[in-house]
Amino acid sequence: MKDVYPRLAEHLKDLIMGYPFSEALLDLLRGMFEPAEAEVALAIPNDLAPLEVAAAGMIARRAGRPESEVAETLRRMADKNVIFSAPAPSGGPGYALLQAFLWHGRRDERTREMARLIIKYFTVPVTREVYGGAATKTYKYSPSGLAVDVPMQGVLPHERIGAIVEAADRIALAHCPCRVSALVLGRTDCRHSLEVCVKYDEMADFVIDRGLARAISRDEAMHVMRECEKEGLVHMVDNAQGQIKHTCNCCGCYCWNVGIIKRRKIPRDVLMAVYFIRRTEDEACIGCGACAEICPVQAVSMVEDRAVVDLEWCIGCGVCAVRCPSGAISIERRTQSQPPETVGRLHQRIRMDRGRV
């Protein structure tokens, strides 16, 4: 029989956000799954909608194995946080393949090894294919606007980070997987906060249940957002109008999207949906350089004591406006296009873009 790990890698290629095959992916899968676990993972459908799960009995039938045996293997994999788990429509436990890696914040040997394998796999070309391989982008940036009254032209209510937080019924706070990975691998030059990734509703339920995050209130979430803006962190959310499940607060040091754009490895519009851009009132600019200092993608330079913005790389995050002492900066819409209405519609569109209908 063909080795299970190449077969599982082929299975993962057809996820909505499919993982390109490489030897590094095989190493990652070996680190995640024991051989018997990988066989069961092969039976988990790879065409489920986001947060949709398959019942253990259905997975057992696909695997051709006794349900009790498969159910125990699924529970073991869920306990290791290598698959997603949630109640199935039938009321029993349900499972799905994970399309993201989540950290609990511990700095043990298991975390270190997994971080090494993930970074080895997610090279710039792989990241470009996974997140930039479809016309519809998975994530977008939500402009800053909580800490100060930043003028934002054309920003709809649902696009403001405050409205995203208010729309959630349940909220969880987790650690940034990018910065934790860097830290456990000995990279200590990033000084940004670690516990800043916010999950909502069903995703919040999952990370809280698995011990990957803690429950927080809306007020606590808003406080996290304000503090992140002061640090110059960027609100990255699902590229949808509603049913947002994630807000990652990203830095230019090690986060997979802002950091790659900062280093000019992948063009901004290839990697992310960017709906807004900075506008500067030259007469009001006092040339202090605060915006150039805080810009997470180094898109601002000071020329003759005036801020000059590289509009090809500006991501419209608005953290510069939070720092500006003279109110010279505003955020305006750069495109009239709108993201899909829901996260479900978002992934349907990505599936169509990738020819996986």
C-alpha cells in the first residue's frame, strides 16, 4: 500500500485552501499524525464548508473501520489539536481537517518542533500559492479607528473593527501563532504582545474547549484592539461582510502576511484584500516622522520633513493615523468592490476560483 503520508498530502491539496505538495509537507504531517491517525484523517472529507464537521460514524464508514476504533482515534487527534472538532448536526461529536495552526502559548519541545516544521513548509512560494492562489483573497485588513477619531471615508459600519467585535456572541483570546513560533525558535527581536488573536462564536467555542484560548468579554476584546493599535499591530480579519470568525493582530516582524509585504516578498494585492488606503493632508503634516516609524510595512518615508507614502505597498490599516499628532492622516476607500456577504460565501467563491466546484 502506498505510504499514508503522501496520500494524506494529496488529500489536503483539495481543501478549499489547499496545501501544495512538498517533502516539507510530508515532514509536517509526520509530526502531526501517527500512521494510524493519518489513515483516519484520510477519511475526513476535504470538501466541507468552514466550521462544518462530519460525524464520527460517517468518517468510520469512509475509512472502512469499526466506529469505536475511529471515534477513539478522532478524539486523540482532537486532543492534540491537529483536527477541528465541534458538535455534529446529529448531536454527537463531529470533526474536520484544520486549515490553520493554533498555539496554546506554551514554549515546550512539542511547540518548538511543530514551529520548526511549519516554518520549513510555509516558504514564500507556498504562502503565495495558499493565500494568493485565488482571485478572491481569504483575509482583509480592517482599518484602525478605536483609539482616536480617525476620519474614514467610505468605510461601512461592518468594516470597522468595533462593529466586528460587537457582532460576536462569544469571544476568545489566543496567542499569535506567528510570534510564538518565532519566540520558541529563539528569535527575540520582536517586542509585540503575544496574546492578541481574537476568535468569535463557533471558532471561539473550539479554541476555548481545546484549551487554546480563554473566554473574554466584548469590553476586553475592545481593549485588546485599542492596545494593538497603539503598538502598531494590524487588524486582519476574514474577507467577508459578516460572520467574521477571526481577528489576528499582525506585526511586520514575523506575521505571515504583514511581514511578507514589509519585506516585499509578495505584492500586497496578490496576498491580501486591501479595500482602503491612506490619505495625507500635506498642509497639516508637521513632519514629525511618527507615521514612518510605526508603519508596519515600511510604506512611509520622510522626504524634506514631509511624509511620502508608497501607495503600491500601503495596506490601509490606519495605525499611522492612530499615532499622528496633527490629524493629517485619514483612511479612504481605494476600491468600490465589496467582500462576500458571509464567510461561507467567501469560501464558496474561493472554491470556484480554484476550480473545485
